[in-house]
Amino acid sequence: MSTDIFIAEPLTPPSARTRYVNEDQRLDSHRDPRQALAKEAGQGRGEAESLASDTLGVKSEVAPHRPRIHTDLIQLTKPRIVTMILVTTVASAMIAAGGWIATLDMLWLLLGTGMVAGSAGAANQVWERKIDCNMTRTATRPLPAERISLAPAIVYTAALGIIGTTILYAMFGIAPAAAGLATWLLYVLIYTPMKTRTSWNTTVGAIAGALPVLIGYTAAGGGTSDWTGWLLVAVLAAWQYPHFMAIAWLYRRQYAEAGFCMSTTVDPSGRSAGAQSIAGSIAILGCSVALCVIPGIPDGSILVTVIASIGAIAACYPMLLASFRFSAQPDDIMARKLLRSSLLVLPAVLAIVTVRTVL
């Protein structure tokens, strides 16, 4: 659930990197209307005529597209992060149950988990609404772009969190609800303010991004003391280091301008980011193999265990190799390769462990 950690937002192409705060529509909201009209008129007859048409209610062909309210509400929840969390929730539930759980139960689980995760993402954007104005890739979010005001965003955030936690508690008991609540509190109240204070925020964010695995695992019958559940948490936490270090490098200048304290802003050489990438890649490889062989997974033939372990190693190898290359040569090209490899590793590992479990 970790913002910008659990899963990256799409990399902004150079041609699209124009700050929303510099667009005329945004600036004109703070100007005297007469001054805005005078400026437009002075730019040429064609532009003045276009402005006059807009004033009369005629929609200009070059008018910027304004997202609908439901689109903004979805964007406020950080849907890409929520989607990845739901994928890991399905996998962890199947691992705990040893197979597919009842479809209706799965739907309730996904609804409750998605609402809690979406609430955390929205709360993060509420907290960072002013900082987001200073970063190109976040300046067009609903709050900094002023498409949604603060009060409705807070009400929306609270409603999602309360309803989602209630669903988890009512349908699956205290353990999944507690895991969801712990994730929300850690992500919003600890990780988010840490981002401007210390680069250790990455570690806290990695834990917050991994805890949702326990929602699915405990909802399907797994215990909070099971090694399997905590190894799944470790896999998610370890994966976020190489994944986020690539993002932190690619956006290091924007993070610095916005005042975020990341490894790549504290150590611009990239050595720290590279070392953390390697450590995370090694950790996820070890935890993945452990998930294929530990007694907590249903017994199977030695052949199945060996095949699954080899598959886990093969899945993790590209990211490990990319981490070493990024550490040796920290630049944008290597960071992008590391980011792409990380996006493939996690689904592959979860798929291998899930199949190993149900066999």
C-alpha cells in the first residue's frame, strides 16, 4: 500500500512534463478576470476570439479536458496501488486456504481490502496535497489541481476506511480487520510524515505495503503466528526496495524539489540505492525459495518442491541481475531496467508459490 513504493505510477514522458501549476487555467483562478481577459486579448485576434467564444458558452476545441468527478474519486485512491494489493490478497488467501475460496467470500474480501487500501491512498494525497503541487507527476492529482476540495476528500477518505474495515470485521473477524487498520495507521500516520524527514521512510513504507498480505491470509484461515504468512510479508517488503529505489532514482530531482528525503536525495551518487536494491533482491529470492519448501505449505513430492524452488530462483534472477547492474552504474537507463524487471518478479513469485500450495 505504500505510496509510490508498492507500485509506480507511469513514468511521465519528457514531452508531457509540463507543470499543471503553470497552466493558464490554474493561474487564471487566482487573477482578476479583467486582467486575464486583457492578457488573452493582447495575444492576438484569434486567441481573443477564442476567449470570447468560451465566455459566451461555446466550448473551445482546445479547452483542456476536465476529468469527471467519478474519475477523480478513483484517482484519489491510487488505483494502481490498490490493484496490486488486491492481486496479492487473492494470492495470499489461496495460499492460506490451499485453493480457491468461495467466490462470494472472495468478493467481500476484495471489496473490504480495496476500500481500506483506497482510503489510505486518499489520506496520503490529502496529507501531501501542497507538496504534490511541486512535482510534475503529482501536480495533476485531484487535490493539487483543485478539482476536488479538501472537505469532500476527507469525508470520502473516512467513509472508505470505516466501511472497508467494517466489512473485513463482519465477514472475516478481528484478524483481517486489525491487519487492515494497522496498515492504514502505519502508512498514513507514520510513513507519510516521515517522507520529508528521513530516508528511513522507505523501510516503514515497505512494511506498510506488505501488511495487506495478512488481510487475505488471515481471512482465509491462516494464523498470525504462521511462518507462511510472515514470509509472504517479507517477500512483499523485500520486493519494494529494488522497485522503489528505481523510482527514487528516476524522480530524484522532483523528490528533492518537493522536499522529500529519499535515499537518492540523501546520497545522490546512487550507491546507497544500489546496495538496498541488491539486499532486497537477495531477500526476496531467499524468502521465495523458503515458501516453496517450508512445512507450512502442504506436503508434496520432492520433485514439485525442487521445480517450484528453481522456478522461484529463475523468477527473481532478472531483478537481482538488474540490481547489481544498477548498483555498478546508477543511471536512468539502468534504473528503468530495474523498474521493469521488478514489475514482473512479484506476480511471478506469487504465482509459483500459489501453484505450489494447491498442488
